[in-house]
Amino acid sequence: MNKKKVLSIHKKPSAHWVGDGFPVRTIFSAFGDPASRFSPFLLLDYAGPKEFPPSNTPRGVDEHPHRGFETVTIVYQGELEHRDSGGNQGKIGPSDVQWMTAASGVVHEEKHAREFTQRGGTLEMIQLWVNLPAEFKMSAPRYQELLGRQIPLVRVADGGGTARVIAGEFQGQKGPARTFTPVNLWDVRLKAGHRLDVTLPSGYTTALFILRGKVRLSSSETAGEVDLVQFERDGEQLTMDAEEDSSILVLNGEPIDEPIASYGPFVMNTQEEIRQAVDDYRSGRMGRLH
Ligand code: MN
């Protein structure tokens, strides 16, 4: 089998606030990239780690819509609350994941959980946007709350770490997330001096986001904290050697070879569909929060 080659290592992400609760660094954004090198992934935002003082008013993002894709929220530290127009409500904390399929349209708010807000503490989370193929963009919304205990854990040899399988499959363990196209999403913790060998399908988009630590990739390049490593689509084999205790998010997915038209929280295939989305939201056809 062929080794996967590093295509590029992205450093120095741009920082901004999303609402008053999420100090975000955008690790990658597929918008404006005509080559769609990240497909099926659209965006990766990394919030924190940041300490918030106690407060009585939950910080976050007020009511807003989405259409045409999925938002995947992974909490590392802190606690979030979600409420949407489909009547879904949830609270997720460290090791939990929320996989929300906006599809034809969802209106939601994303906030720090009330108790977390009152207590204060550190927030660290990721939000990944996953595109939907055209045939599912107008399907019914769906909400999957994947609690830590539902996410299978693969142990690295010699106590060298763990890989939590959120979506897809790793070493015979299947992740609980239901996806519309093939996606592997793994939360890997690797201790200094240990190695993880992975085999991934050739032809898929593959990227590693290093939240913490330092990792040597297939015995050549080294990536550090908050680096995003993108690999060539060819090749199946990838070796990670942790030079420090590392936390790594593995992203791998079959590209969706379709045009992208986007505007803020809407990701469709044509400008006409974007105009329709704006119109549907304004006239309340994506629903409301109750
Ligand atoms: Mn949102």
C-alpha cells in the first residue's frame, strides 16, 4: 500500500468571535476555494481553550438558521446547550458530540450551558461543517446527540493512547454517527513516544488537526499545536509519531463533486437555491424557536 504524502500544513489561523461565547480560530474554510480540496468538509472552527468568568447570562449565539449541510460540534472542555426549531434540545459536555443535520432548514441557538455559565470555567470545542450531496440538501432535518459513552474507543498498543471513533470505522470499531456520505472522524490522543498507524481509503480527502502536542507524519514532516495537515488524496497509509503528548482530530471523507453556492449559514448548489433559502428563512418557512 502507498504512503499518503503531506500536501500542505496550514498555520496561523484567523481569529474572531462567534456571538459573545465562542472565541474561534478558523482552521480551514472551503468557501472561495474552487478546487474544493476539503470536500466533503466545508469549515473547521476551533473555539478556545478560553477561561470564562462566572455569569448569570449564558453566552453564545442567538437564534440563526442553517440549510444544506450538517454542523458537528465536539466539546473538549465546558458545556453547551442547544435548542432548535425542530423541538430538539440538548446539553453536551466533554467527550460528547452533537451531529446536527440542517438539511432543508433549522433555526437554532447555541449557548454555554446555564450551570457552566454560573460556575465559570474553560471552554474548548470544535465545530465542523460537513456538506450534503444535492439529493439530500432538502431532506428533513435530523439531530444526533452522541454522548461520550456511546462513542467506541480503540486503545493504542502499549498504553500509547486512544482513538475515539465518532464516525466511520477504525480497527473494527464503528462510530455511532449516521452520515449521508462516507466520513471517518476520530478523536485521537497519542502519548509522547508512541505511534499510530492508520489505513484510510485512497481518493478521500484526509486532514489532521493538531489541537495539542507535536506529531511527526509518516517519518517526515512535523506538525504542532493548532496546525492543520492536509494530505494528498492518493495513498492509504499514514503514520503518526507523537513527539509530545498529542490530541489530534482525524478527518477523512469521500469528496462530493458538486458545485457550491454559499451565503452565510446556507450552503447550496446554485445562487437560485441561496435566494430561495434567504426567502424561506425570512418568511418563517424554516421554523422558529419556541
Ligand atoms: Mn449554528
